[in-house]
Amino acid sequence: MSVPVPIVIDCDPGHDDALAILLAAGDPAVDLLAVTTVAGNQTLDKTTLNALRVCTVAGLTEVPVAAGCASPLVEPLRVAEDVHGVSGLDGPRFPAPAVVARPEHAVDLLARILAGHPEPVTLVPTAPLTNIALLLTRHPEVAGRIGEIVLMGGSTERGNTTPAAEFNIHTDPEAADIVFRSGVPLTMCGLNVTHQALATPEVVARFEALGTEPGRICAELLGFFAGTYRRLWGFPAPPVHDPVAVARVLDPGLVTCVDAHVAVELHGRHTRGATVVDLHGTLGRPPNARVAVALRTDAFWDRMVAAVAALGGGPGRGAPATGDGTGP
């Protein structure tokens, strides 16, 4: 069996971020070194609390969690409450967190892990790229310790926040511009591929059939998310964006990529935050990213369900529930 890939997930939970954490927790192909949080889907205090809740359900009591940036580099934060609810994880009832956040800033934790780990570490940002941009600008000495950045964000096609821009990139395009121009090996898993990961009723039933707390949490997260996507975009089933980035790390064969140059639009009146993906080399610029274009959907869901099944009942089983999914 191959050696697990050491990773850090930088996230803003968020229903699909929660599933990404659970996938990394339950799949033996990755070694989850830390979970860092940033403002995005909700405010930083809420995304951090949600990360602690999910880590508790996943049994990640020894994995450090640290909060990072509370706002984008330039513009005010605009959360996605219409998508993820008041808490950022509306829907399920979670057990009381058995994990507390570290007192250090997420960027400092990332720098310390990269500097101290014996092998390069893969960063998996599933959120606005504010933390990652600050890491690269404040700690340039650790850039060479990053094995790869595999992010969920952008699109080769249209957006979901504006007609041109996807949420994570649109929330902090200046940060995304820094990351895409950094020279660090980078893979972009955008909407064009994550929209292939639809959580159909059959998929939800597989999580319910596990009969465990993590399985219940997944089914309830997807139930809430399904209602959101029907109401806002008319989707028959909700796409789970963020686990696709984790899937690319744990088994690159699940996600087909092509090399391309990607630029982030910073100034367009109608296109700010768009990822301009030169799939056909029109601009003559060298590729700076691998761009995901296809997902082996059935194999992806098999891997996702197997990972959640491996978590068993979860350490929160029998712990007092807290909240009703409508607030922190």
C-alpha cells in the first residue's frame, strides 16, 4: 500500500467542506495534518465552530484546527447564507464539539507544519484563498515545502455567484491572483467538474443505510443542500464541490485534468473574480495549473461512502446534541 499523502484542508464549512473533511478523515490514502479555517460561506467564528463540529463527528480529536483570516484582502466579506444557512451548516444536529481551536493563526500553523514536516505537504483549499495568499506572501521560504495546491474554485465555464465568477474566487480574487501566479504546482477543481458530483437520492440513501452518526450527518447535510440548489438554481440534486479536490489527491485517476494557463480577472465590471482558463493555448502563455475537466462519478461516490463508513459511529455518539442546525 502506498504511503498516505500528507495534506492540510483550508476551509469555510459549509456543507460541501464538511463532506471534504469527512472524506479526508476516513480515506487511508491521505494523512490529514490539520484543518484551517477562513471566512467565506459564513463568518470566521461560524466556519471555525463548524470545523470543530465536523472534526468531532469524524473522530479527528488529535488533528489541530486553527482559525485564519476573518475577511478578504480587499473587499468586505459577503457570506453565502442563502446557500448554507445562518450557521453555515444548517440542517443536522451536531454533538457538542470535543475539539478546540488552537490559539495560533491558521497562517502561522500552516507555515510551521510546512517547515517541520519531513516531506512536502499538499494544501487543499476549499474556500476563499485568503489564508493561502498570506502564507505565500508572509512566509515565502516555505513555498518550496508545498507539494501541490489542489483547490476547489473557479470554473472553465460560468459562475455561481455572478454569471462569470465562482464563489471562492469571487470572494477574494486578489488572493486567488496571488496563488495562481505563485509558481507553486496547482490543480484547479472548478464548477465544470464539481457539477458532475451530484448527490442523487440514491447517494443520500447510501449514507442513511450506514446507520452511523457520520452517515446521518452526511444525509442531513445533503438534504438541506438539495433544497438550496433546487430553490436557487433548479438542480435536481446538489453538487458536492469540495470533496472533489480531496478526491483528486487521494486518487488522481478519479479526476481527469488538463494543463492550462489560468488568470484571475480583477477589474472587469461584469467579470471580476472570473477564472480565465486558456484551454486551447490561445494566449500562448505557459500553463500554470492543472485544470480538472472530468470526474469518474460512480467511483467518486464509492470512495466517499467508504470513507464515511470507515469512521464508524463517530466519537460524538451518545454525546449531548447542541443546536438545531440554525445557529452556532
